[in-house]
Amino acid sequence: MSIATKVVIQMNAKLGGEPWKLKVPLKKCMIVGFDAHHGTKGNPSVGATVASMTDTFASYFSVTSYHADCVELSKNLCQHLRSKSNFLCLGDFS
């Protein structure tokens, strides 16, 4: 693939397109991932959560937040997942 093709695929994905799909036999399944980044000493850590939004696992919702202590699992994980459910209520997502 050329660089131009890859750029157009990324632009399409950012605009809501699904450049690839997975067929998984499980219905109503959500894949959730979480990671934490610990910067230099004195700076807060950043936690990020990403969750699938469709049955084809091609669209994702993501949210980040800062947390003061250097732990791998943020205390904000539940809040991140609540943000996703609130986001789904605002849009026409399945």
C-alpha cells in the first residue's frame, strides 16, 4: 500500500468509517483496554481506556485522565466506562 492510501484509510477511520471488521460469534460483547503512562517524577500519571462500540469491533471510544499516584490501574476506570455509556446514549451507536 502506498503512503497516500494509508493516510486516506486513517482519515476515513477518524471520520467514523470502518476500514476493517471482525466477525466474532459473541453478540453484545465489548472489548475494553486500559493502560497507564508514568512520566517523569513530579508529573502526574495518565490513564487511558478504550472500548469497542460495535459488533464488528471496528469503532472504538477512548478517554484519558490524570491520576496523581503511580499505579497501573487508575481509580478512574469506572468513571471512564460510565463516560462510554453516556456517550452511547447521546449517539446512534449499537
